[in-house]
Amino acid sequence: MKTTVKLFLRPGWKPVIGFDPIQHGSISDVGLRRSHNQDAQDMILAKSVETWREQGHIFIVADGMGGHAVGEKASAKAVREIPLNFLKHASTGVANALRRAFVETNASIHAIGQKNPEFKGLGTTATTLVLRPEGAWFAHVGDSRGYRIRKGEIQQLTFDHSLLWEMARRQNVEPEELHGLKSNIIIRSLGPDALVQVDIEGPHPVQPGDVFVICSDGLSGPVQDTEIGAVASMLPPEEACRFLVQLANLRGGPDNITVQIVRIGGAEGTEPAAKGGAFSSPLFGIHWSLPILAVGFILTILAVMLAMDIQWVGKLFFALAGLTIVTGMVGLILHYLAEKQRRENEPPPPNINIYRRATCAVDKPVVEKLAQSAEHLKERVKESVPSGIPDDYVKHYAQGQDWLRKNNLTEAFREFCRAMYVLAVAHNSQHHKSEMFQPLFGKFVAEE
């Protein structure tokens, strides 16, 4: 049975971050074993530089829990209300606006569960990315993840609110080192409780070429971080989303799969935060009072020298020197008082953590492993797909081999992904939701 795919792609106009465009793509897929899609996602893109500076670009993924209609209702409400509540409170500061947006949305979802017995267990995860001039902010409840990919490394920027991750944190070990605990037991979500603790982290620095990924556990469960990083960094966002969904379905598609990918383009990156006051020197980064004091002392020296020859000129320079020095001293005092007040009102240091990191660089062994995986999948498709091997697979695989011979690993990787995607679509369309397909091939990027 062919899976139902909700595709949210917005070609054409590209908003800006700083002076640069961003590319983005997103897909929500029901998977191979679920009858309903309880995931939801949305993005609200600033339509002008002014709006971006005030509010930013907003991306959100939610994974509903609590049965068919219940889970869908909770996730849909989260992706609708969190951005609206954030925009409502944006003038109060990013961290405060995000926290209030999540808290108010949680209260709204919780109220539905309290008033309607049939919605008992109503809940959802929610992970929101906000891109603004000062960087990237994450607000997060649950186990839907946020990643940043930079220079061949994928970094997990959100902490899974699961029993497995919490126990690993307490024991100071990696989650993979714990056995006997299910990874899908969520200890924090929106809806079940009247109050919720929200993780707010940021601003994470943003550089040209950075790629951000937000996804539900339907992707991060069956697909390794290293694979997500390699695919998202090498393919255009829209194409990477489609490929990752098919890869998750090849691994059984046990859950709904939602992924958003945002790539930062251009050569400038985000605008740096302004430093100093309105009268700070852009060249030297020093307060205006210091140059004035220096001029005052120079005028004093000139006045002494001139007074020896022409008294009235000396007196004039003495007056100018005195006025200049007094002005400079007043400026220094005002600057000191302003700095003191600024430090007293200065917000706490940014809360930025990288919870996990892994190398996702595409080298020759990775490309060769991907090519082998594509060939293994081809043999599987021969057995299960009546129409046989699609012509597009043969074309992309041959192009990949040609690029590999020329040692162009980037293009080779892309073509092998495209070849594998064609086969994955053909293979996944033949399998019913009740089936659990175990691929014959290994994961094409090795764990670090």
C-alpha cells in the first residue's frame, strides 16, 4: 500500500537571514505501520527584513500521543498555537516569548483533556526553532529533536525528555549504554499536566552553510544521526527530506515521520549584534569621551606654548582646552553610569548546549558503502516489485559511478542517494502497514 505523504514545500520566494537566503523543505509521512499521522509541522517565514529582526523565522515539529484522533488533535493544536503565542509575546524578548508560548499552549491542550473524557491522555511533543539576527533559538518539550550540521559534524541541540535519556544523564553514561529501557517512554510533554517545564536554549551562533534539522522520533529512531547529517548537508533540503523519509520507511517505518531542513546560505551569515552605544566609535570601539579628553590635553599644551608669545591667543586656547576637558570628563562619567546600569540589567549568559555530536563528513568509504547499499536494495526490489528496476535507478547509479571515478565525492554521493531513493519508493509502495521490513543491507554511515 502506498503511504500517504503530506508535503510542505514552498518554492520560489526565499526569505533572508541577515543578507542571505535560506533554503528549506519539510515532509510529514504516516510511515508503514501506522494508520493515522499524529505528527504535525509548520513554518512561519518572515516576509521582510524588519519582520525577521523583530520576530524571526519560526519552524515547529510536534508528535502527538494518545490514540488516533487524540494525538492528531494535540499536535495540530501545538503547531498552530505555539507560533501565534510566540508572535503575541515577541516584544518581551525571545526566551520569555517562547516560554510563554509553550506554557499557554500546554494549558490549552490540558484543558481539552480535562473537559472531554474521550481525550484522556491527550499530549504532544513540540520542538520549535526560531532564527533571528542574534542566532538560533530552540524551545523544546519531548523527544522530537533539533540538530545543527556544520563542517562535517552533526550536533544535537535538544535533550530527549525520555526515561532513557534521563536515566543516562543521572548515571553520566551514554543512552546506548543502558539496557532494558524503552527509548519511547516520554517523561515530559504538552497536555498531560497543568504545568510544564520548557527547555529554552539559545542563541546558538549561525554561520553561512549551517544546516538545521528538526524531526520527530519516527526519523531519529531508525536513522542514525550520522546519516541524517550526511544527507541533509549534501542534498538540497527538499530532496533530503524526501530521501530521509524513504530511508526511515526502508528501516520498517514503525512510526510517523516528520522532518524539516533549513540551510543557511550566502557569504555573510547573520548580522553581528551591535556593540557599545550609539556614539561608540565604529573604527576603534572606544567611547567618544576619550578622544575629546585627548584633544583637551593637546589644546592645553598648545595654550602654554602660545601664551609665551601671544597672551590673548593663549587665553583662548586655555578656555577651549578647559571646555574640552570638562566635556570629556562629563562624557566619561555618563558612560560609566550607563555601563553600570547596562551590566545590572544584562540578561544571564546564553543557555547553549550540544548534547551529542558525531562526524558526518562524506568521504570515499561512505560513498562506496552507499553504492553497495543501493545495489543490495536493487536485489531486494527485483524480488518484490513486479515492474522491476526503474530506469531512473540505472541512470543515477551510472552517473554516481562516473563521479566516483573522477573522485568527485559530493556529486557521487548525491547520485547514489537519488538512485537509492528511486528504489526505496518502489519497494516501500509494495509493503502493507502491518509488515515490518528488515533491510538486508547495513546502515551506510558507520557510527563514530
